[in-house]
Amino acid sequence: MGLYGISNTSQLAHVFGTGASSFSAPIASPTVSKGTFLYGTNNAKPSKEDFVTLNLKQDATELRKAVNLLSRSSNESSGSSVFVQRVAKSSNENTIAVQTENVSASAKVEDLQITVSQLATKQVTNSGTKQASELGFSQGAHTFSITDVQGKSVDMTVEVTLSDTNASVYKKMADSINRSGTNASARIEQKDGSVSLLLASKSTGAKNAFSIQDKTGALVSASNVTTATQAQDASFVVDGQTKSASTNHVKVGRIDATLKEVTAEPVTIHIESSNKDAKAAVNGFVSTYNKLVSSNEKVGAQLFGAASTYKMSMANAGFSFASDGKISISEKSLENALEKGSMKSLFSGGNTYGLSSKLTQIASGVERSPQAYTASADTYSSYNANRVSTQQNQVSFMLGSFYNGVI
């Protein structure tokens, strides 16, 4: 059916321009890779365009996160702030080892004196040694139990048959103990034709002690079971105060420590400030900033403009500018800036004001519309997209005029 005397799109093309596709072209979008337009054809390859755009967006995200880490930390006096870190060191790592990564930022910068008088241990209970291939137990059902320090007892029954050996009986006992859900674990050990049953508490500390005894039969008594090591708590003295723990991994003040051996001489744990995380955060910022400057000229120009506004403050924090817009900072300058607090001050504006706010705005803008920054490098530009949109509006206007003229 014709439209006011125009029967097909080729006739519209004769009046208005380039062909049927002119009227079916979608609204311009940077993600459109190919199509026929009134002012030309876009032949950009989607894979290349998507790759460039995605990389730019990822680079912007990395910069925003790097800036956010520094700006957030500059407004925190404790917790996760990279500008407030503590590191602990032991004067004798063989006696007491400290986990420096776990030191709380609120820990006082001071020395602790620690003496270890007793380590936490597991209970170790062993049977006597028997010939593995012989049978030293009477046939029939034997019931024994394991009882914990709270008095809870679990019974286990082992059937001894004529075909059993000392090795198979001990294995039956070990299997029963390991299935019992008690504090004890068991295994057998064979060597030079001999076999023995080895039991141990699953964890250190006096609360994990246990006892094993016969209920019916004589498996335990016939095994000559004896306890080689008693379960006990660790005992140590911190700055004159005696403390105990069921494990050798203990909390000393605000730090995590591992007690490794008994000593009569005190071990000194020194807690001091550390710039390790702050240095890593600043170097990460420099790396992501320069990566974005190198990857896109438009974004680089915006970043340079923002940084130039705070050039004096950045210089005071130890940053230098290169002719290509990149920034750098030496190890010594970084240490000085962290020491005097100028680095923390530089990023103290957060998302409200200052350098961090400006950089975050730029990075966020690139994240939202990366195509706006990659258009000039691709065949399909935002300029062409705007032309298409304008042309479509013109076509609509002309159709309307034509419609009114016909009527």
C-alpha cells in the first residue's frame, strides 16, 4: 500500500536521499558496529571497538579504586587506613613468632616483655608393642570406653575372632575410636614385625584430655596402655601478668603470636608504625594513573588538567610531572611525604573536594561513557552518531511537511 502516492521506499529515496536503509537505521549508539547511514557507512569492527572500550573502562575503574583507597584512608585514624599501620617484631622468633599482618592499627606503639613457662600440648597415649602377626587377645566381644574431662563417656565394642592378629585388632580399635566423635584420634604403627596403637587428643589444652578403660573384656589392659604426654595449657607471663591458653596461638595485647618453646629469658615484642601498606597504595595510584594517561589522550588531558590544579600540593607530597603527563615519586620522597603527613593531606578531600574528588569524577565519567573517549580512534565516532540522529529528525520533519502538502 502506498503512502500518499509513494508506493515503496525507493520512491522515498528518490525524494529524500540515500535509500531504504536511511529510514530503517536505528538511533545512533556507539555500540553499533556497522550500518548504512545518510552520510556514509560505518565499517568499524565490533571486536576491536569493544576491546578498546572495555580496557579503557577497566583502567578507569582501577584508578577510581586506587584514589578511593587513599582518600578513605586519609579520613580514618584506625581500622583499615593504610596511613595507620602497625608492625610487630620478636627479639627471638624461635621462642615467640608474631604475625605482623594481623597487628591492629589501634595497637599501642610500645614493647612487650613475654616469658614462656609452659607450652600447650596434646595428650599422647600409646599401647605396648606386640608381634603384628600373633594374637594376644582373647576371642569374643570386648567393650571399652573413652571419657573426656567433663565425664562424657563413649563406649566402643570390638569383636576378636580366631582369624585376627594383634595388627588387625589394633586396627579395629583405631577405626572404632576415629568414628566415635570423641576428643581422641588413633592410628596403628608397624615396624620390624611389631605393631602398636597410638592415641592422641585432637587439640592441645587440658580441656581436651581423655581416658581409655575397659568396660567388658580386656582389650585396654591387655594392650598395656600408658600416657606419654599429658594434655596441658600454655602458660606465659606478659609484663608481669601470668596468662594461660589452651593453644600456643595466643593473643598478646593487640597482636597474634605463636609460642614455640619454653624460655627463662624474656622475649621482647616491639610494635612500631609501618608505611608498608601506604607505600603500596601510593605506588598503585601512580601506576593506574599513568596507565590511564598512556591509554587515552582525551582522558590523559583531563587528568593532567586536574592534577595541574593541585600541582603545588602534589609537589609537596613528593610527586613529579613528566612532559607526557605522567607522574612519578621516588622512594625517599614517598617516605618523607608519609612521615610529615603531606601525602595523607593530599587525598583528604575524599569525594567532596580536592584532588581525590576531581580524579574520582573523571574516572567515574570514563566508566559511565567510555565510548565518548574512544570515538575519535574508531571509524564510528560520536560525531557520526550525532549526524545520524540529526538526519533522522530531518527526515521526520520532511515527511511531516510532505504529509501536510498532500492533504
